[in-house]
Amino acid sequence: MAEKLVENITAMEEDFAKWYTDIVKKAELIDYSSVKGCMIIKPAGYALWENIQRELDRRFKETGVENVYMPLFIPESLLQKEKDHVEGFAPEVAWVTQGGLEPLTEKLCVRPTSETLFCDLYKNDVHSYRDLPKNYNQWCSVVRWEKTTRPFLRSREFLWQEGHTIHATYDEAEERTVMMLNVYADFCKDFLAIPTIRGRKTDKEKFAGAEETYTIEAMMHDGKALQSGTSHNFGDGFAKAFGIEYTDKDNKLHHPFQTSWGVSTRIIGAIIMVHGDSEGLVLPPKVAPTQIVIIPIQQKKEGVLEAAGKLKDALKDFRVKVDDSDRSPGYKFSEQEMRGFPARIEIGPRDIENGECVVVRRDTRQKYTVKLDEISDFMKKLLEEIHNDMYERAKKHLQESMYDAATYDEFKKIMNEKPGFVRAMWCGNVECEDRIKADTTATSRCIPFEDRDEISKTCICCGKPAKHLVYWGKAY
Amino acid sequence: MAEKLVENITAMEEDFAKWYTDIVKKAELIDYSSVKGCMIIKPAGYALWENIQRELDRRFKETGVENVYMPLFIPESLLQKEKDHVEGFAPEVAWVTQGGLEPLTEKLCVRPTSETLFCDLYKNDVHSYRDLPKNYNQWCSVVRWEKTTRPFLRSREFLWQEGHTIHATYDEAEERTVMMLNVYADFCKDFLAIPTIRGRKTDKEKFAGAEETYTIEAMMHDGKALQSGTSHNFGDGFAKAFGIEYTDKDNKLHHPFQTSWGVSTRIIGAIIMVHGDSEGLVLPPKVAPTQIVIIPIQQKKEGVLEAAGKLKDALKDFRVKVDDSDRSPGYKFSEQEMRGFPARIEIGPRDIENGECVVVRRDTRQKYTVKLDEISDFMKKLLEEIHNDMYERAKKHLQESMYDAATYDEFKKIMNEKPGFVRAMWCGNVECEDRIKADTTATSRCIPFEDRDEISKTCICCGKPAKHLVYWGKAY
């Protein structure tokens, strides 16, 4: 009985992809729907997204961001205004061709992203330097007609936020672009206990229409990269394509500068694959919808449920649930492990007699005997400790799975044999990126902000003079 | 200068429809987009929706509701499973026929509402009485291909929440249906200062596929009705159409019972049309994104901006903004009136000398001189008073615009001459509803819960024996 919930989870070491889909299904985060490639986000999954949304939204607003809502549809002619952008997105959008009983005169795409719609708005609203900057964001769903899909990681519809800002100068746009990347990196560290690498994308990996794309890259348990948030500086390219102009203090017309930045439900995939283990989810305490589950032992005995209720009252600063269902304690323990609640508290007749309870943390399974009247202080410290330990373990994994390569043979050998990222020099040409991808399936993840070492003088691939240190990896 | 912002607002008495569109545009709540019939919700409008969402979501969760997210698309075959439902919605949906570069094998509609998707989920997830009830809700956008559109009131895409619950018994479903209608009515009263009439829809006005539809109806300034929230009991009709069955404690298979209920961005239209006046928006304090605006007078004089800042600090329990832009005070006053901030505080050199400030409420324009060290207590009481007064004024308007009719001539005369609702008896036949609509453009708003008086023995229209007292009105 105790094992029932977990007996069907594939071992992580055996088949990581299968382990992942087992977890999302059995922890009831998502379900498949009748619409191929679209997912149903169930209560346990959506509660994670609500916590992510609340915290990110708070951090955005602290930097002066305002929320808006733009239409779901983009007319074909509007999508086509910026050349690189339409080339990047047109092949993967869904098209509405009929409204009500009549065919449309112009087909509409379901937004894959909303740069073009924001440009259309800014063209109407931005005329003077007094109208700048505008720091807008929206929470919405977008659609990209992907061929192969995986829960949270790649689906035809997903939830996200997309920030879109417009500024008088390039420097101000650049500052906003980097600021939002840092908001994402700090959020991942402080709230999700996920270390990320911040860096710049190569031209090949840039967003369609961007001048610069910055990224945070996280490393999953299997050594693969997950691009977890991106921030784009568009320069004045979109403004020129859409004819957005403003009169500056000098009384002359100028094109303004734009940015966009986004984080999606994909980040839930990162939580699962960075922290999860063979028994199920392991949720970082700050994002966990239930932080503590109280499991009464011999709950039919007098006083047990009352004591569990009192414990809950004492823990009013936390998100706590009492599991008083008629399942066995063993079943409840394995359910807590599967669902990844950061800690459980066991309380039975003997504990009550001793004025104690037993606390078990999810991440390490360590047990503590705690006096009932000290439980709130204890849990406050414990949840902080769990967060920090989870972050440190993830960071250690990242550091230990990072290799240097100075020759192409070495590079290919590591990529072939060891999961993780490889640090190697690159000449700056897309041909080398293409060849590396063909040879190893690895892609350039980023040119890191914080790591400027020189590993060799020449490009790992072609041998020409090196321009950049790049982190390479296989990616989701 | 002072009049600049408001000079172009059409007078309410002159042309109510034009007054309405002037307000939504000039208070910067929405903007039109390149997509016909779809609106852009701008920061001032979206902040209203965020406050509505936060408060409703809290009230839902108190009743045990959990949030989920369902796909944006519904395959044609799924939409067609429930006969009445597809008849009601198919003529007004948008169809996706192409995904990426290829035509779809089955066309997908953009959800106009999600009953069919929830049934598809419940069919997979509900097997035993242990799986019941499920009380799910989602916040999302839906699309209905309307021919004529108006900001907030009727648009091709709008934001809403749709609750979908499933229960073991009819009675439990009925209890949930009424419970959510009451949540809506209480929310309108407590949070938006809008009185509503709760009642049951006639068969003609019911939701497509529902056994019973309950509604809250609000009365706008012009005497027209706005259906502001609905709650539907589906009985087991959808469960039968979708083959949803569960094993009860008696070990036999049964069809479960379902409900759905929704409130949309339409409710923002009600806020405007119930409370607004000829100077602009009048926002109820609880939903107002800015509750108090502080306007410094002679702000360049020493100490004025500091005093405004101190006032803001003293009012930390409220949503406060200091308007220190370089506009004139007169301009700022008229902007506060246009945007509907519930109160403004004026503070200048003489006020500071006297240790005072001037408070002006938006709804009545009444002025108060208040000691600076009493401002927080004063504003707390004043905002409560504004809320209560706004509610009472709206209620008085509703009561004074409600007429009784005992004969059809009387009915037509009132409908023709007086804005408002008419109470009149009805036989229960749709033919009479159709004739009344043809003769007067009025529709049956509801069979009220709380008003069981008998005005006459016979139907106002056909003279046959009367079955119900009905509230009739012209509606948005």
C-alpha cells in the first residue's frame, strides 16, 4: 500500500525522459487533452504557476512595469511588417480563417508572441519624449505549432508573461534588457533555488528580430540545458519597420528603442528536472503550494486529530495541509514524497504524550524530533535551510558538470561521454555552430557574462582565431 | 487649461452611448486595435481587472475552488457532443484551419467557453464517488465572433473566469450554482458598490445546454440592464452527452451533475455606467487602483513636495499617488475627476502653515479641511463612507426606476417613456417573450428570487393565467 503511488515511476538513471513524464502525470501537474500538443494544467501544476506569477509580477512592478492585455489575434499583414520576425514565426503559427459562419477577408494568426501588436499600439501612443518610456507587460497564453511536444517544455499552447518596453535611447533599452534578465536570475535563485548562467546568445540563437538576446541557462539533472528566460534588445529595428517616431526635446523626430522579455510555464519543467528525485517531485519551499503536510498517526485515537489541528494553527505563517483522509500513514508518506511537499510532520498518541512531533524533510529525508511549542520557529529555520541546501546541491551539480575543451577531439569526446556543459572557444562564425550541432547535437548556450577566461587561442571547431568563450550543451 | 481633459466628453443626458465610449477612451481604459472587435486593455483598465480578479479569486478559494488551465482550442467533434450547446455557440466561433504550413485534418474552434473541455477532462478523472466533487475554475480569454462590438460590453475576445464543477447529486450541484451566484452578488455589493437583482432566467434566455441559469442583473444610469454574472446548473445533461459516469457507494454507475459560472471584463462596463458622471469615471474605493491622489499646490515653494511626501507616508494603508508633474493644479483636478480616483488631497504653503490639508471626494465633490496628523483615520472613514454612499445612490436609482404594469398598454407605455425595469406577470410561454421583444425591444431579465408579489392574475401579454412575476428591461 505504502508503495502504491511510486511503484510505477521509471528510475531517473534508467530513462530520464520517461522519469520526467511519469512525474508530471503522477504528481498530477498536467494531463493530456483531446487537442494534440496542448496540455491541461491541473490544480497542483497551476498552483505552482500562480506562485511564480505572483512573485514575478511583484518584482516586475517594483521596477515600474504596468500590466496590459493585447488581442489574441494578429492580422497577417501586421505580422509581416518586420522581416526577420515573420520569417522566424510564420512557419509555426496557427491561422484563423473563419469567423462565425463566414470566411475572413484577412487571415489572423493566433499570437506566437506580441511584438507586432505592441508596435501597433506604440505607433498610436508614442509621439513625444513625454510619452517615454512605456514599461508594459502581459500575462497570457501563446501558440506555436510545434511538431514534437513535451509537458511544460514544449507545447503548442503555453502560458507566459511577455514584457514589452519602449525607450528614448539605446542605452536605456539596453539597461532595461539587462535589468529584466537579472530579475529572472535573482528570481530563479531566491524563489526556485535554481542557479542559472547569464549570458548573451550568438546570432544564430537570437530571437527573430532582436539585436541582442540575453538568456539564463539552467542545468537539468541529466546535464542538459534548459533556456529558462530570455530578454531581447530590439534596437530601433521594430520602430523603423512600424514607423514609430517621437519628437525629442530637440524638436526633431527620432525612432525609439524597444525590448521584450519573457518567462513561461517551461520554468516548471526546470523545477522538476533540477530538484526531482526517484521518489517524485521535490519542491523548493517558496514556490510549493503546500509547504508542510501534517500526517496524524493512529488518527482514530482520542486527541490525535485535535493535536494535528492545533499544530496547523501554530503554523499559520506557512501553507499547511492536514491529511486526515482514511489512507494509511505509509500511503500518505509516499504521497508527500511524490507531490514534493518540502516537509511533513507526523504526530501520534506517543508524540502527543511527549509534547513532541516528528518532522521529515523531503529533500534529504532527514528526521527531527521537535517540541510542539517550538514548531513554528523550527519550521521557519528548516524551510530556509531546505531552500539553501537545494540551491547549493544544484550549484554543485552545475559546477561538477562543466568541462573545458581545448581541441575538437576532446570536445566531441566529452560531449559524447559526459552529461553537462563544455566551455570552449569559438571564432564567431555560424558555420562552426552548425558543424558542432551536426557532429554532437550540442548548441551554443551562451557567451557568459561572468566568465571571460581564455581556454585556447583558436576556435574549437575551425582553428581560426577565437573571438568568444562559449558554453556549449545539449538542450531541451 | 483646467477643462482641457473633459471638454470633449459628450454629456450623459445628450447621448449616453457616446458618453460611455468617450469615458473608456479618455480615461485610457481601452484602445481599439488592428483586429476588428478586439480591444487593447490599457494599464488603467487592466489594473481594475487585476483588483477584480484578486478579490473574486480569494472569495472563490474560500469556497474550496481550485484553479486550472485548459486548452485554448476545441476540436469540432468535441464541441458537437452536446446538441443545445453546439447550436448556441457554433454560429459565433472563430475557426483555426491551418497549423504551421499545413491544413489541419480537423478544424479547431477558439474556445467561446470551455464546458466541452472540462467534460473531456472529467470523463478521464471521475470514476468513483471519491473523485467528487471537483470545483475547478480558470481565468482566461474567450472568443465569440460578435457582429457589433462595444468596449468591455461586447467584444470578440474578452477576459473572464469560468468555474466548472462536478457533483454526485443534483442537489449538491444546485447548491453550488446558487452559492456562486451569491458570491457574485456579494462581490458586486461589497467591492463594486453595485446593487444587483438575483433571479432565474426564462428558458429562452438560458445558457445553451443549461437546465437552469441564474443571473445577477444591474441597472445602468440610463435604465438599461446589464447581465453582470451568471451561474448555470447543467443537471446531468453534459455528463450523459459525454459519457461521464462514476461508481457510487452503492457500487452502481451514475451520471454526475455539473455547473458552470462566470464573470467577465463586462463588469468594468457596469462600474462605468452605474457610477460615472459627466466629468468622467467615478471608481468605488475598493476596486480603484489609485484611491487617493495628492496634488501639491505651488509645488515649487519650499517644503511643499516634502509635505506631500510625508502625507503619502502617513497614508501607507491606501493606494496613493503624488502628482508632482509640471501640469497646473487645475489640470490635475480635472484629471483626477476624469480618471475617477475616489479622493484627492490638496496641500499648499498655507495648508502646511496651518497643519492642514484639503480633501475633495470624487463622487459628491464635497470638500473637507483635515488636520495633517488625523489624515489616515479620516481617509479610512471617508473611503468607507464613499463606498456606502455610492451603493445607496445606485440602489435608490434602481428602486426609483422600477415600475409595475398590470395591462399590456401600460407595459408598452412605460417601456416607451421611462428608462428602467418593469415588473409584470407572465404565462411562461416563449411566444409572449418574443412578442414583447418585438413590440418594445425589452427582454425578460429574470424571475426574481426575492420578489414574489402578484401584480395581476394574467399574463401581461396574452391574458392567459400568469405563472411568474418577471422583471423586464432593455439590456446591453
